[in-house]
Amino acid sequence: MRKLLVLSVLLPAVSLAAPEEKIVALGGDVTEIVYALGAQSSLVARDSTSQWPEAATALPDVGYLRQLNAEGVLATRPTLVLASAQAQPSLALKQVEQSNVRVVTVPAGNTLSVIDEKVRVIAQATHHETQGEALRQTLREALAALPSSPLNKRVLFILNHGGMTAMAAGQQTGADAAIRAAGLRNAMQGFNRYQPLSQEGVIASQPDLVVISQDGVKAMGGEANLWTLPGLAQTPAGRHKQVLQIDDMALLGFSLRTPEAILQLRAKAEQLP
């Protein structure tokens, strides 16, 4: 599975795009793919969700993916904006386009199949079709290696950021799709999207494993505070202190690192008592 990471390092760094191309990447998944294709020399800015690879954080930040303003993007004088379909508001992107900047929408979705389409679109937009084909082949191999057999373990994904109430992932979420892709069961059933944790709901869900982002654990002041969340101590995961701290963009971004993150989740579940 490390072939994906190796590929992102070994692919040629020389851009095949026109020398004057200046790219703004909007979306952590988009930025990761730009680097993996070797097109990073054309990047002039990125959004605040683009934290990987670490080199990307040295680029100017045009703001949060879902709270963009046209002025911030245009200030970097781009010739091309690669925007995740999750980028908002769309009016800001329309204003960018009206300023004679090419805007390419990169598909988004909570399915593994969307990763291949993301690579194809970005490779075409940056004129890195050859590198794109090589990367897509590696991705196909990585996805084919994912576990196909179900494992009867229940997983509770908790979304937590500083200043917000801890939320549980229901259906129609990236977390639910990733849990199912690992052959596991989402402990939270009967609702869609994210809902605030409730003591009754958590106890009823009886998760064997809690999954939360590393930043989420930091935001609550450390792992010890995780187990004080409503009802969690009264679950198998709480009694056995079973938690997986992950990079949420790797698991939920449905990009190059997602297959490896899913394998990490499966491996942790297989170690549970």
C-alpha cells in the first residue's frame, strides 16, 4: 500500500503544463493529487484544508473550502483554479471565472470510485495525462487489495473540532462509507449525516471501536477526555479503551491516502478482543 506514497515522491516534478500556468488548488484531496502528479511547481496557493503533503502548507492560504471569497483567490493571480465540488459559495467561483480564470470542478463523493475520476480530471487539467494513467493504475491495484470479507465489529466515528459539539457519523457520510469499505459496521444507525452525541444513542450503539481524528483528540484536551463523552464509558470501546486516532483527510478525503487509511482501520478492528 506504500506504493501510493512512493509514487507521489518519485513521479517527475517537472510540470508539463505551460510555463505560465498558475494553479490554485481548493480541497485537500485536490492538492494531494496535484503533488502526486508532479504538477506542484505550478501551484501558487491552496485552501486551508490542504495540509498534506507538508510542503503544501508553505503556499499562500486562500481560506476555508466552504467559505471562499473571489478576491482572496484572485489576489494570487491564477490562470487555473482546481476546485473540489465541495467548494463554496459557487458564486465566488463564478466571479473567479468571470475574471478570465479557468475553473475546473473536481468531482466529490463518498465512494472509492470517485478517486479515479478525481485523478483523471486533475491530470487532464494540468496536462499530466501520462502521470495520471500511471497513478490511476496504482490506485486500482490498491483498491483491489482492500478487504472484501465482512468483520462483525461496530465502529463509532466521532467528529470533533475546537469550539464545536462532538458529533457521531450516521449514514450518507464519508465516515460511514469508509467504515463499510473496511468491511466493518457503522455503530450509529437510523439517521443520516452527523448528529450530536447523546448518552442514550451512544450506549445503544455499543461500538467496539471509536475512530476520531488526531486533531479532534487534541481539541478535547487529550485521549483521557474522550472517554468522558456521554455514554462512551458504558460501551465495549469505552471499557477496553479502544480508539483509533486518524488523519481525517486521509480517511474521509477519498483521495490517494484513503485506501491505506481504510487498511489501517481494518487492521485495528482485527486486533480487537
